[in-house]
Amino acid sequence: MEATLTGPILYLLIIWGIVTATFLALLLWRSILTTHEDDQLCIDAAGEHFAQEQRELFAKITRLSKPIATSGIAAGALLLLIAGMWLYEGLKSF
């Protein structure tokens, strides 16, 4: 009995790998951005550009929330679909 992955399961595994890599890259990018974020910023009028940089950084982090959630859910759903198809194929050949 040959146990190679062919057909739709192989294509779904490739897509799952791409989606999961995207998800991990987005998480890494958010992690890098949050290392530059300050919890508290006490500045005077001369340091307003630092405050503006922090606001822009916070906006970038906020914009990443939806793509991270979407790619994470897609990766999980694809993994469940692949597992279900693999089990179905295994039970069908049994």
C-alpha cells in the first residue's frame, strides 16, 4: 500500500502551508512593531514628533489585527478540512 499524498489533499496542504507561513509572518511583524512601542510617553511640546511616531505605530499594530485573525482562522479551518478529508479517505479505503 503506497502512502503518498496526491490530489486535493496535496493541494490543500500546500495552501495551508502558505496561509500558515503568512500568519506566522504577520505575528512576527506585529511582535517586532510592539517592541518599539512605549507603554508611557511623557514628553513636552518639543517632543511632539515622538508622540506622533507612537500614534502611527499604534495604528499599524491595530491595522494588523484583522489580517492576523483572518489568516489564523483560515489556517485552522484548512487544517481541520485536511484532517477530515484524510480521515474520510482512510475510512473509505478500509
